[in-house]
Amino acid sequence: VRVMKEGAPGNAHKVTFSKDFGILNKTEATTDQNGYATVKLSSNTPGKAIVSAKVSGVGTEVKATTVEFFAPLSIDGDKVTVIGTGITGALPKNWLQYGQVKLQATGGNGKYTWKSSNTQIASVDNSGVITLNEKGSATITVVSGDNQSATYTINAPGSIVIAVDKNTRVTYSDAENKCKTNSANLAQSKELLANIYSTWGAANKYPYYSGSKSLTAWIKQSSSEQPSGVSSTYDLVTKNPLNNVGVNKKNAFSVCVN
């Protein structure tokens, strides 16, 4: 509060403060040479408070603007929701490229702004939905309208399934070569891709794959399959695991694991 007398700052006036919520660091203060007497109001719980001030010898009580306290802002790392399944828990350790998860922020004033430290790895929209773009680590920061902030660290996954080409089916050898070009390999087993499906849901539940009715992936040939010129496939949209698929025909897409 500032005390003025005849247009000039009032120095050395005693001011008594009161409040209807929260904690004042003191209830009395003396004005300085500029006429100001200050106190600090704090609270350990959310709520609204009004501080009142009364100058000694003056009957008028002045009320400050309402101050609102909010709960601390936080992100719960165990409440990460996979968009394609609706399952909530920790971020999966193996990713589907361009798969999405949603973070849950609590506290603050409920108005949040999100940003990523590395959008090449993980981008985030204004509702806290993260798109996992590449293998790597990033930090997601949320800032609330009352200027609190909280962070969530995305650690690099154990592996990431990459659809090098989701539009054109290719032969087994072409798919294998495209994977090698991208420093990746064909999936070692149908079980690996089945686990990705179980974790992330059908690939076409995510915007990047929304136009795909099928995303059949070649599986690495076993030694017993090679003499017969066949391999296995697994579809990341429909599941549909198949055996004895001819490797010399364009039967599947270039889906790789890095």
C-alpha cells in the first residue's frame, strides 16, 4: 500500500494489514520515504484472498485486488495415455513412429501452453498430445497461465518401428535394402510387431497412417524359410499374421525396426 499526504509520499506511517485467506509474513509495516508499506502473502493451498490495509490514525481501510493461489503445476509420468488404445500408464519403451500419447497436467490455473525441447524427436500440440517422430530424447515443458512450469522427460526408446514406405508394397529384398539404408532392419519376429500393435493399437488410428487400410510388414526370413523363397508378414493395421508369403512378389511394405 502507498500512503500519500497532501500529494506527497507519507513517510514513517504505521500500517496494519489483515487478510481473509493465506499467510502474511507480518501484520504491521512502516511506510518508507516513497510512502510504501509492503507485506508478502503466501498460501500452501489453493484459494482466493483479499489483503486489507489501515493506516494508523486514519479510519479508512483499503482493500487490495483479490489474489488467487493455485495448486502446484505438475505432470504425472505414470498417467501417459496412448491415443490408439486409451491405455494410461508409463510411456511405452518401444515406439511406433508417429504414434501419439497424451500428457496430463494438473495444477496451475488450468490454462496450459506446451512446448518441446526437440520437435525432431517429439512434437507436442496445445492439448498436450505428443507425436513421437524419431528415436531419441526430449523434454516437454508445460507452462500455466499463472506462470508455473513443469517438465516431462522422454527417454530414448529401446526400439522404434518405422514405416519407410507406407504407400507402395515391395519385395522382401527391396524392403530389407530400404531398412538397411535407414540404419534399421526388418522385424525379427511377428511377436515383436504383435507387441507393438498391442501397445499402440492399429497404426491407422494415428494421423500419419490414417489413410492406410493395411500396413503389412515383412518379417526377417528364418533359415528354414530361405530355401522355399518365403517369409512371414504381420499387418500393423489389421494384424493378420501370415506364413509362407512369397518373397519375390510385392506382398508387403518397407517396415523396419531401429
